Amino acid sequence: MVKQELIERSPLRLLEKSIHGGVGTGNIGVIAARKGTGKTACLVHIATDQLFQEKHVIHVSFSGRTDHIISWYEDIFGEIAKKRSLEGAMDVHDQLIKNRVIMNFNQDGVTREQLLRSLTALVDDGQFQADVVVVDGYDFAKGELETLQMLRTFAGEHGLTIWFSASTRREDPQDDENGIPHVLKTFIGEIAVVITLAPEEDHLKLQLIKDHDKYRTEDLHLHLDSRTLLIREE
């Protein structure tokens, strides 16, 4: 399969259609679920899909190391290329790497001002014209509203989209009346799209909880395959 056909047949086109074309520039989307249930895989699949479209991605990790993030990208790309019999896979792979930057921070050791300076230095001074920023490992339970406000402003000024993962915990209070996880309650005004991962027998179902200005629990008819860790249509 040629790259353009792969892009057109990606299950993420269904996701974009469900949220009116996507999260949108200047906005933040969040994938929320329990720790270890596949949020990073979802983020990397979304980022890889953007890279296939020749867009530029900054991956911000608060998880401690970058080597496991690189492994995620290699594994996700490999599964997509194999599943779709991608022509010229290695050439495509090499081009994707050129359009991706991975940054690593310790949430307890970096201020939001330092984070913003690092992103600004890369985008403005480094002339890396990012289209998407994905953020994994950020602990919303320890986070501050001002950080998301700052990042949303940055996204609007630079015409990019931001995706976060958010870990929920068994001991958290129940979701609110709209289905929003408790850990996101403080931040929900800054978040355009919320998707949760609901455990099923052998996969995780993607459910849309917030769609821009509307709250609705909707089955996206997408799931995370537990074997390949790819988002797939049901």
C-alpha cells in the first residue's frame, strides 16, 4: 500500500470525523484511563498518523526516559507498515524521524515557565514548525491549571494542536455527571476533547466524553488492540 492510501484508510479518520475534523489548532485533547492501559500507545499512534501526513510532532514526556518512547514509535510504525504492507517502508520511516522531536522533563523539577521556554526555543529559535504536541506522563493530580492555560495559549499562537494522556486511579472519586474523570475536573475548561479507554474482554474501547462544547458519552467504534497496540475500527 502506498502512503497516501494508508493515510486515507487510517481508523483515525473516523476519530477525526467524530470530533468535527479533530481537536483543532489552539486546542487540547486528552486520553484518560487507568495507568498501564494503553494511553501512550494511543498518543503515539495519533502522532505517527500525523507524521505520515508530513506534519511535525513534538513529543513531551514526563515519564523519566526517552528510550522507551522511541521504542513505542518503532513498534507502532512497524505494526502499521506490516498490517498495511507499506511500500518503501524504510524510506518512509526515515522521513518520519526527521519530523519528530522528543523532549523529556521531570514534572517535579521543571516550572511551567521553563517548559514554555524550551518549547518556544525549539519552535521559534530552532525553526521546528510543529503541528502537534503530544504530552505523556503528566500527572494531572499534581498539575496546575495555569500550565494548561499557558500551553493552550502557546498552541493558539503557533497554530498547533496538543494531546495529553491522563491517568485515573481506582481510588479517585466517581466521574462527574458528564462522565469527566475526577482528575480532569479542575482543567476541563481548557480541554476541548476528552476520550476515555473502557476495558472490554480483549480490548479497550474508545469513548468520546467531551466534544468541544458538548458533553456526551459516545462509542467511537474504535478500540485499542491489546496485541498490536494499534487503534482499530470495530
